[in-house]
Amino acid sequence: MDERRAIRKKSAKPKESEANKIARLEKSAAQVIASTDVLALFATEFREVFAGEEKNAALLYLTGTSRLFGQAMHAAIKGPSSAGKSELRKRILDFFPPEEVISFTALSEKALLYMPEDLSHKIFSMGEALGKKEVEFQDYLLRELMSEGVLRYPVVQKVEGELTTVTVEKTGPVCFLVTTTRNKLNPENETRMLSLEVDDSAEQTRQVMRKVAAVVGYGVGADQIDFGPWRDFQRWLAIGPRDVIVPFANTLAGLIPAKAVRLRRDFAQLLRAIQAHALLHREHRARDDAGAIKATIAEDYTAVRMLMSDTLSEGAEVKVNKKVVETVEAVLDIQQMYLDDDNDANRGVTVREVGKKLKLDDSPARRRLYAAEARGLIQNLDPRGRGHAALYRTTTAAYDLERPTIELLPTPDALRAAIREKRGQ
């Protein structure tokens, strides 16, 4: 017995020192650490494994990186079936360490509650729940971990031969990446997440087919990318300084029009995205007296503004999504065609007609029409539901689409000017 213990002890791998671990990670991730534009480097690599969706990919990479903070960002990847939502999520997660990701192929209460792993600073990768019970649990899970940072779930267990209620507790913070075919999630969760719509256009379908041709037809696949440096880069970020301040946050808050209540939460998402971008460039940012990384306007705000401006503006309903605008314009064009042909100004427009106009099949066309209806830009003349063909017409609100939209996020120059003005007072 003593001999076997001696053999096991001798063969046990010695624990790596912190200094050696940092040195090893820095060597592996040297190219990423040295980059002054990590998202551009990421985009170059991501194009090798996925067609299009570069803006969504960059936002999702920032979202995943935000898991390292005390409060994380969250994102819902939305789109019709077969649009590539799950594949996009999967490919993004290839760039993160596997031990940092908890994936659900099917949502299970017991699997989550009894898993031995710590949930703190993990990425939860979740598909859409389908059954009623699964939907309820997913909504509860999202709400509790996003808002409270802790999940407390009462379960019945047998303790010393008697059934008793025990509260299982899992703590965050957790970063959620969720895919869904729904236009809207539970209202409590929707306002806590970035809503990222995948590209359902014919042009994107063509790009996807070209990528499939390269992967399947020519054998050019993801195995040509070395994800090791990217995963080690995230590990390196995790064990180093992670406190980030946004010195211009107060001025920025004063410049954003308070047009919607949900901005109270969206503004926090914006600041966390800026912090995540600064953290990616930790070696290239100044520090304050306490050692915190200082985000910049020129690099961090400018990059995040380009990525998030449309998403935040659409969420606050000061701007209409480009796809929704195209859909409403298609309905208007078809209505005008009816009027020109047979003077039937009251005839409704079908999903299939809109799909044909936009070169889409019924599923994405229907989602677009639902989104336009939710904004009050069109109405269904026959809203009897399943089994009855929807017939759409534009509302008077559709004619407001020509009005100029409000610029929700100030330009970097406007932000700098506001800071200078404050200093001059």
C-alpha cells in the first residue's frame, strides 16, 4: 500500500506557480495581447469559420468577455429557424476557454441545480426552451441570475428518512447567450439583454452557401484555426487586473436623450461593453491611482458606439430596424400595385407576397411582419390567428418612417466637447 502511494505521489503533476502560468499564457496569447485592435484581429479569424454577422459577432465577443466583471452583459440572438443562430453562438464560444462555458442542449432544472461547477463568471449558452415548464424555468433562471446575481431554488429532498424542502443556491455573475425564434422574450428578461437579430437576407444566404462550399466542398474548415491563443488570452485576462473605470460615464449619461425607460438598463450594458473593450486592451491602457484600467473615448467608446448605436436606438424606439423599414416599404409597394391595377385600395397583403418581394421564404417574412406590427407600422386585417391567412395593411405611422431619426449616442467629438465645456466652467 505504501509503495503504491509513493508511486502516485511521484507521478502527480506538480502544481504550476502563478508566475509560470502567467508567463505561459502570455507566450501563447502574445499576438492577441500585443494587438491594439483586438476586435479587428478577432473579425479576421472569425471570417474563417463563419460567413457575415461580423457586428453581431463582435458584440457577442464583448458580451462573453464581460463575464469577468461583477455584473455581466447578456444577449439574445434572434431570428427564424435555420438562420444560423445556434451556429453563430457556437462559433463565438470556440474563442473562449471550454471550462468557462456551460452549454444547455436541453434545459434541465436538476442538471443545473446539482452540477458541481461554480457558476461565477461563466458563460451560459442556452437554446430556446420549447415546453411550457421549460419556458417557465428558463424565464425564472434568466431573471434571477441577471437581476439578483444568485439563483435560489427550493427542491424536495429526503433527509434522514424524511422529505423536506431544501434551498439549492447558485451564485453568479453569469453571462447569458440565448438563441430564440421569438421577436420578444419575457418582458422582465428582454430589457436586460441585447437583442441581436441575425441577417435573414438573400445576400447573407448566398454568403453562407459560399462558406458551406468552402467547408464541405473543399475541406476548408475551422480546424485550420488555432483557438488556443484566443482561449489563453481569455484565461490571461481572468487572472490579471479586471477593474475598469469609464472616466467620461457621467458626461455620456447627460448627453443621451432620456427617450425610453429601458435606457436605465441599456445604459449599463453600454458602459459594460466599453469596459469589456478596454479590458481586451489592458496592456495598452493607462491606469488610475488605484490601478484600475481607464477606458478611452478614442478607442473604447468609438468602437462600442459603432457596434451598439443601432441596437440601443431600436430598443429605445427612436429608430426603426432597417429590416422592418424594408418590410413596411414592401407592403406599401404591393398596396400601390393593387391600387394601380384594380383600384382595390383596401385589399390586404399576404406573408407570401411580402416574402416574394423581399426574396425571403415565409418564416423570415412572417417574423419581419410581426416586428412591424408590434411597432404599429402595419396592422393585420384578419387577426383570427392560426388557420387563417394574415392580411396586412400599413397604418398612418408607416409614413413617419421618412422622418429623420434621433441620434441616441453622441459622437466622440460631441462627447469630448461636452467634457471640455465642463472643465471650463
